[in-house]
Amino acid sequence: MFGHKEKIKKELILLIIIFILAAVLRFYKLGENPPSLTWDEAAWGYNAYSLGIDGRDEFGRFLPWDYLESFGDFKPPVYAYLTILPVKIFGLNEFSTRFASAFFGTLTVILVYFLTKELFFNSQFAIRNSLIASFLLAISPWHIMLSRAAFEANVASFFIIEGVVAFLRSMRDKGWWLIFSALSFALSLQTFNTARIVSPFLVLLLAIGFRKKLLSLKKWVLLSFLTGFIVLGPVVPFYFTPQAKLRFKEVNIFSDASVVALANQEMANDNWAWWSRIIHNRRWGYLRLFLRHYFDHFNPNFLFFKGDGNPKFSTQDVGELYLWELPFLIWGTLVLFRKKEGYWWIIPFWLFGGIIPAATARETPHALRIESTLPTWQILAALGVGEFLNWLGNLKTKDFFKSLIVFFVFFFLIFNFFYFQHGYWRHYPSEFSGEWQYGYKPAIGYIKENEGKYDQIWFTSSLGRPYIYFLFYLKKSPSEFRQQARVKRDVFGFVEVEGFGKYNFFRDKEEISTFGKSLIIAGPSEIPKEIVPLTTFLLLNGKPILVAYEKI
């Protein structure tokens, strides 16, 4: 009994260490790196600020549960609601806006421990492998970067994993866990758009896989269904509206007209023969495009060397996974299919199914859109590491050689980890500050100090959606903004704020029509050659990004 208690104590200590490590890697200087807020992050922060003041979003909708209109991308609203309390406590700033992502990202690391234990409940190495999987996610460059910005996908991943954990607990323990599972999956649908495909897929997978057990839990199944209905019932009609489909239409491959044009050209080259209509059918073209985009996500360059081509999701010199994980990932996959322990079959279905939504998008591979596949990669790698430890323990050789093997593996791990950390803290902010819309904060700070001297303020839209940064950094009263905003909505549903109060936003310098004295903030290429700037705002790499001048 004493030995069992000691084992539990050791397990708990290791889990606490992993939790602290995960928290430090996600919360340290959270408001400083990434070096600025994207416009979506600023929108999350300001909408949370607005909801916390009068229960309305930036455009005045009361307690919206179906969507936040925002820029016309009709965001699922959960992230904004989760950010209300951090904004109340820490104020409206970068840290509070990113808090929910870092917080739930840290909790996800611990949740992976319980997930792995549930998946491989009958394995003699379940606890060890669970700790390894949790540790791998804690130090994952993929998960760290997505946890350090206000990415709602990161919170959705937490709810998806929580939904699976609760479901598996209900199958082996108490049926009432099904209610928590239903609640988690339902919340994931209202957190990130991709979850609206991945979560139903996983629910269907689990329902089929555990259909016999579910028949014996009819009461809890019914209560779970009611829970999901309460959360999603009011918003399901919205899912079928043009607004809900707007983002998908904007990014999906099936709206790519070039596929149809190519198919028509190929059929025309064959004089529209009947066989040509079959082999050059546009549907085959879209299928090939889908498969190419799907398998883009298994590109070694994406996974192990460079990462996502978007610097928001990668430092560009480290993969989404560490290179040292590659052999263990392969080894773990072989172990998974050879041993078939516990609910092993969930892992491959989860991994391959989670990539489907991203494969329909034009930009691939895409780390954010397949974040729902985490932590399957880490679990597979953990199985490989576990099997390596077993092999090492059974290796009949001198201790010196064992120590040498451990040293090289440990050295490679430490080198990969610190190489990523060094790049992220020493080089990443200055190299990619422009990708994070850096320049808004210092420019708006300058405006705040000097706006009393001017009758009008004109600000370029060249960096994208400037109005939300004015609201965020000036902490503009939501009710005042709604009264003053000059909002333009086009037929496609996109929203553009052309100005409010004396703040005006222009796309072309010809739009500037001044009366009285005006302060103008423009891009370096947008200012007249004869103008002498008042001040120039620089990116962290020293490159000019905005210029201030005045016009009388």
C-alpha cells in the first residue's frame, strides 16, 4: 500500500512540474511576444470589453450567442465571453486579450494526461505514456505559439479534448460524464468554425464505436442530448444562413473557378468526346485538389523543418513538431497498430478526420485549422518514446552504452527545444513584427497625445481594419462608438467602419478631404514627396511602417 501511495505521489509531482512548465511557456511576457495584436485579437478584446460594460457587442447586439458580426466574418462568440473576466481584472490590453488562449492551452496540457490514460486504460504503461504525452504538448512549438495569441481554435481544441475525455469516462465509470461531454462538444462548435465539422465527426465516431454501451445509458444519453440542445438550439438556424457560410465561401477550394476552366479546356482539346467528359470532369479536378491539400499537412517541411508558412503559426525555422520527434512518431504509430491497446482506434480516426476541414481551404498546410488534431501527434510520439524506454531497459549491453544512447537522445531534445526558444525570443519579434500589424499601438499613442491640436484625424487602412485598434487602444466607450460610427456593409456581408467622431479611415489618399487642421497617418508610400513628416513609426526591425504629417 505504501508503495502505491508513493507511486501516486511521484505521478502527481511530475504532473505538477509539467503544468508549471506549460504555464511558464505560455504566460511569460504574454503581452509582449507576439509583439502586437492582430486585428482579430483586437476584436476579441474590444468585444469582451463591450460585453462587460453593457452586455452588447461592438455593434450593439445584446448578449449575442449565435455570432459576433465583427468585420463581417461572423465569429463564434465563446472566446469573447471567456475574455470578459480577464479584461475586467487586468484591463483592456494584450495580456488580458490573450489570457483565455494561454489559460486553456495550459489546461489542455494536463487534460492530455487524462485523455491518454483513458485511451490506454488497460496498458501497463498508461501512466508513464500519459505523462510523456502531456510533456510533449507542454513543450510543443505548435501548441505554444497557438496558446500565446488570442486564437479561438486553441480554446476549441480544449473543449474537443474535454469532450472526448468525459465521454470515455462515462463509458468506464459514471454515465453522468456524458452530460459534460455534450456540453464540451457543444461549446467547441460555438468557439471555432472548424470545430463545427470536427466535433460532430468525433461524436459520430464515438457513438458508433460505443453504441452498445450507450444503449445501456439511455437516461444519460437523453440528458446529454438535452444539454447540447440547450446550448446549440438557439443558434442552429444561423448555421444554415448565408452569413454563416460566408467565411467558407471565401476560403474554400470549391469556389476556385480555375478548376472548371481547366476541365473545360481539356474537354475542348478532346473535341468534347464522351470519354473526355468523364476523365476531365471538374469533380475529379476538385477531388485531386482536395487530396493534394489534405496530404500537404503531412509534408515533412511543414511538420519538422519550417512549419506553417504563416509566421503567426511558426517561427519559420522550426517545424510544428520537433525533428527529434520524427522517429518516435513512426515508432509510436507502429506500436499503436501492433498492440491495439484500449481505445487505440480513436487516434487514427481523430488524426485523419481532423485534417478534412483544412483540406477544403485554399491555403495549405494550415497549422491553425488542424489544431483539432492535437494531441494525437504527441500521443503517438509518446508511445514511441515509451517503447524506446522499454527497449533500452531490455537492452543487454554495458551501462556505458545505454548512458551514451540516452545522452544523445536527450541532447537532441534539449537542442531542439532551446533552438526554438532562442529563435522565438531573440529573433522572431523583430523579424515578424509586421506580420502582427505592429505600428498601430505607437501611432495611436501619438494620436492620443496630440489629437487636441487637430480638427480631424485621418488614418490609412493599408494595414487593415484600423478602427478596431482605435477602439482597443483608446478604450473608446462602446455606446459612444455606436452613436458615431459610419459603417458600410456590402452585399457579401463584409463590414467596414469608415470612421467615427473625428477619426477617418482612408484606402486612397485621394479620399482625404480636410477642413481645419488635420493629422494624417499614412504608409511611407502614401505621403506626398514634398511633405516633411512629423514622425515616423518603425517596425521592430527598423523598417518604416507608418508616417505622421499634418495638413492645414
